[in-house]
Amino acid sequence: MNKQAVLYSIFLLFGFIAFSQTKVGGVVKDSSGETVPFANVVFKNSSEGTTSNENGEFYLQSSSSYDTITISFIGYATRDVALQKAVNMNLEIILQEEASSLDEVVIYRGKTPKKGNPAIEILKKVWANRRKNGVYAFDQYAYRKYEKLEFDLNTIDSSVINNRIFNGMEFIFDYADTNRVTGKTYLPMFINESLNEVYGDNTINEKKEVLLGNKNSGFNQNRNLIDFVKGFYDDYDIYKNYIKFYDKSFVSPVSTNGIDTYNYVLADSAYIQEKWCYKIVYYPRRKNELTFSGDFWVNDTTWAVKQINMETSPSANINWVKQVYIEQEYDVLNDSIFLINRDFFQADFGLNKKKDSRGVYSKRTILYNDYQFNKKKPASFYQQEVYNPQNQAYDRSDEFWAQNRMEELNKDEKGIYTMLDTLTKTKAFNRLYDIATIAQSGYVEMNGWDYGPIYSTFGFNDVEGMRLRFGGRTYFGQNDLWRIEGYGAYGFKDDKLKYGISGKVLLDPKSRLIISGGNRRDVEQLGTNLTNSTDVLGRSLASSSLINVGANDKLSSINLSVFAISMEPLKNFTLRVGSSYREIKPASPGFSLAYYTDASRTRTDSIINQSEISTILTFTPGRKTSGYGVERQIVNDEEFPTIFLSYSLGVKEILNSDFDYKKLQLFYNQPLLIGGLGRSNLSIEAGKTFGDIPLGLLSVVPGNQTYFAMYNTFPTLNYYEFVTDSYAAAHFDHNFNGRFFSRIPLLRKLNLRELVGFRAVWGDISEGSREIDASGLPLRVPNQDPFYEYSVGIGNIFKILRIDAHFRGNYFDVPDARSFAITADFGFHF
């Protein structure tokens, strides 16, 4: 499961009302009708206020009753506006220009100059006195962290309330509220509170979080959703050049990079926590880039940022997110150290960016306290446990939360628990939840047995023709200690049944000792990956593609049995020892895997029987997982490197196996986030087989004759165009995230993304393996020069489509060589 799939499924569920004491919203304009961005709007005689956005729009609410708001901005006369009722929306407020009383303040509209701008002069002092986060200024640190996560469904109107889909759930609208940032009505559907003790040691670069308590309601049995929400967030340092979320890097307005990215305006000055501070407003110089708009307050003596608000630009090239809003507050310990004490994050998800479209709020509030420094703990304290369910943390009493919350839940938040606990017991809600679950996972839940995946029901290839597949798995919960999966398939052309079955059992949670095994008999396109797969039921898209380039006439029948034992002695380090037995024979007419069985090369066989013993080491530093059953959910997919090392031994004496050999394989994959330049992925594969082996056991350089993207394949290569027993390959792909398209006026609004790629492979084959081959297939190898190809593409077409054009770089003299290929890929990406 990926995060985008969860989000898309949630959009299927809901749509929303609210009451607070005072609400006001509208737009601020000047006498000429131009909007006034970043104007101050406060309830009169209070400290409760907000700032109009770059379009002059604002929304403000309070749990107290007020009858007047005050609107001000330097260069304009301050204006009081009386409120006629408790809810005052769609106001249009006109400010009159006047000469500024502060000689040193200059008012800018549009792009601001970099020289002579007082806001930038202040910003330079911030850089010169750049703060260091307090937890990294000491050898050791510890603090408590209280985190509150919410998922809300927003934009309620009468059409939503009266929709038949909510029959039997009408009571939920009594719990709707108004969002303090956007002014939209919303209905909470999930809340999670957690309390952690955080320890760190900067001398050994270690950090550990101990969960003291966790409480949630709404989807409380779905840990995938909880991890999905938590997986969005990261720690932000506004002084760094980039702020990362959703695998995107946004330029920080406080960084030295900001001067080329943002316009800055000195807008106000006031006391903040008894410190005189300047207010600086910022907004992007260009549209469609990954930027914010907002303001921050800077102290006039320490030049430290005291508060900051950041709101993503509406035109920012990020999908499914209408707005991200961030607030942070800091305590400054001294002239060189600051500590964050409050962090608020809100994302407004939607299928489109229209202002009034419905969507989902994802909110996070973090409070920090009880900082302690330089209390050393032994290095063994930081060793991360492989198994750490912390069950007691999920069963804390109400008294525990009353004593340990760093801020009280308000009335509406307390009601969330009651409402959601009731909601999850209604039949109408559970019907909606089941639909979303099927869309997200591809499985239909059937009381301990899930049918699916439904997306694999239909397939096609030249041997089987149209193919139907039916399968399922056992599933009692995320932390099942055992699981069985299986399927059956039927090809209408070859009139044959195929099947696969596998099972795994978790014997020891602490070391994650797992035994697994399975058997599969099927028709498959071999040679679509260089590195061996350990999934007995795995089958590539090439085996069932409805549309192919050229003839797909090199399919094989495989009977594969596997047994393995694996364990995780250290966190994210897995050791797997396994054995397998394969029977491989041609499935396509005219395709041969034949090999000579005698030294005189007079006898041949076309069926390969092979026993193999393998040892596999896998290391995934930085990987985060959820659950502690036989299968775990990866929380931060595509964010951590993977190192895979395999040593396999082919044994001729076991079960009448045909060949002795040794095979060594290495795989390395590294995602790379390159600041404002986008996101890259680099993978390297290398391998060598010692011993003479036939075509069916050689390492085939993976081609791709489909029109769909397949990981680490070469789209301009045909199947079996190159075969090797020694190889080295590299794949590099980069997504610029629209950095250049955003500067082209005609393309800017499309939010397209530029893609480039490069792939190369070198390989060779021993004379012994050549001599035993009797297949008649040319055994070509890219041993003189590495084969290479490059690609350019456009991503984010209609937000879901990516198209790449691939160009062959050499070996054009190979018969039927393709110099050009097109592939497409569908998916939900931010």
C-alpha cells in the first residue's frame, strides 16, 4: 500500500457545518479595487488575529464574542469594521492609502528590489546570527513531545448533509466545526494523540524515541492509516535551504536561497512575548515553483525568528494538495540557541485546487517541553529493537492523558472520540469503509479470507491468450503471525490451469524468525529482472501484458518450489537462507531452451531441473515499518536505500538437478532528493555466475516489449536480446518537479514535470556456457562497449500519467533492434 492510494480511497468516504462564537471572513482591497495582501486583521482589543493571503483574502474565528475587527497595513489608514452578527462572511473591506509615518519603511507591490529593502537588511542580520537548534548544540539532549494528529473531511453544505449516502449517520453533522485557517466547515474522522520521550546523543549521532502513550479513535484498528498520516510529516528547520514534505523540497523563506526566490516586505513591528520584533511578509517571485507565502517575526536584538507562518502558493506544482499551512513558535535560550516549542501543520487535500471543492484536512500539532541537556546514556541504550510493540502505551487511562497532555482538548476535540466511536459501529459507515478498503488494497475482505488482488483478474499473453485469475489470502489483522496466499489461473488459448500457493509463519517476533515456502506452476516471461526475486508468487507485467511491441514468443513454463528461513538480527538487517527447485521448459512454439548433455554435443535436453541453495543479506537503513506480524507495512517507501547481496549455489546431486554453479549478486538502490532540483533514483546491479549453465539459467539483460514502465528494464531491448553470466548495470532517473516548465508561460498552468533517465549495462558470457547452448538463439553480450540508452519524459499529465521516450545509444546492428520506445506509467504522486 502507498500513501497516495490511502488518500485517494479516503476521498470516497465523505463530504460537511459548524458553530463558534465569532467568525469573520472576506477580502481586503484598496480604493482602486486592488487586493491588499498580508494585511493585519485582528479582533479589536485582543491578540487574536490573522493576515490576509496573497490574494487579500482572510478568515478569522474565536471562541469568544467580538463585535469589531481592526484591519491595518503600513501605508494605509487603519480601519475598524463593526460585526453585525456572530458569523460574518464574504466581507469586502476597503483601505485608504496614506503616507507612512515610519520614514525607514518602504511599501512595495509586485516584485521587490534586493537592494535598499529594509526587510532584506533585517534578513541578512538573521543569516549573520543564524540560530542553531538547541538539541544539536549540546552533546546529549532529552525532551518530551506531545503530538496530536487529525484527519477531517471538509466543505459541508446542504447537498452533503441531505445526501442519501449518509442515511443512518446523520448524527455526525452535530460534531462539525469551522477550520480556523480556511474558514471551511469540516467533520473530524480521525484523531490520534501520542506522548513520546525523545533522547539523543550528538557525539555518536544516535536518537531514540520512547512511546509513553498513544490514543486514537476512528479507524483505530487500521494502523496503515495512522502510519499514513504520520508519514507525511518531517522535522523542519527553517534556517536550512529547503523544507521537505511529500518528497518535495520547498525553498525556506528564512534561508539564504530565499533572496532569489521570494519578495520581502517590512510590514509591521510590535512586542512579542515582551521582545520588540519586526514583521516581514514574503511571497514568491515566480509562480508554479515550490514556495510559500506568509510572514515571520524577528527580534530586534538577537535577530532570532520568534514566529513564522508558511502557506504554500496555490500554483505550487504539487498534486492533490490545495494548501499546506505551517506555524512554528520558538523560545530563544540565548544569543546563539533556539528551541522550538510549538509546531502546527495543516494540509488541505483535494481532487482539484478549486477553492470550493471538497477534500480532506490533515492536521498535526506538536508541543515540546521538559528539555534536558548533557545527561549521557550508554551507547547500548540507543540500539533500536527489532520487536517493540509497546502494547501498554496503547492502553493508557483517561487520568494519564489528563496529566500528560501539554494542552487541553477543546470541546470539539473531546467530542471527536464520542462521535467516531459511535460512527464505526454503524452499518452505513462500514459499507463505505469496505468500499475504500477494496479500492486501496485490491482485496475484498471475507472474514479472515481476502479475495484478490482484483486488479490481477484479467491478463493476456501469446501462449495463454486471455487469462483469468482468482486468488486470495488469509487476513485476520495487520499483526497476523501467519499468512497463506494462493491463486488459480486459466488460459483460454492453451486450455490449461495454473496455480500458486505460499505460506509463512512468524516463529519469534524478537528476532523476526520466519519460515516460508510455496509452489508455483505457471507460464511466465523470464528475464525481466537481473537480480533474483525471493517472491515465489511474483510475476512480472511482461507475462500478462495486453499489448506488446513485436512478437512475444519467448515464454517459459515454470514449476518452482521454495523453502526459506529468515531473521532480522539487527533492525533493518535481514538474513535469509533458502532452497529452491525449478523445472523450466519452453512454453512458446519455436522457442527453445535446449542444451547439450554430453561432451561430444550429440544429445540435448530442453527441460531444466535445478536445485539451488541461497544466502541473502538485505540492509535497508532508515526504513520505517508498521506492525509486528509476519508481514509489516513500510511507512516511508521510496525514502531509504536498499543493499541486497546474494550468494547462490546450484547443486547437481540434489533431486536429479542438472548443473553445479555458484552465483554472486549485488543490488544497490538509492533515492536522492537534490534540493530544489528535484528527486533522483540511482540503482546499481552486478553479478557473476561461476560454472557452465544453459540459457534458462543465464542472466538475461531485461528488455521491455510492453508500453508500460517496468522497474530496472531497458525499454529499447527485446526479450533475450542480450544474455550474460557476468554483468554490471546502472540506472539513473531524475524528476525535476516542473522546475523549468514553471518558467514557460504556456506550460506553467499545466504543472507538468520534466523527466530524464540514463541506463547502461555491461555483460559477458563464458565459453563453457556458450558450448553447452543448443537453443539456436544468438547469445549476444554487450562486452565490447556497454549497451546504453537514455530517455526524456513528461510527468504529471492529468496528474496521473507519465510518458517517457527512450532512445537506444548503440548496438543498432542487432537484428530487429529498436532504436526508440515509448512507455507510460500511471500513478498517484504528489
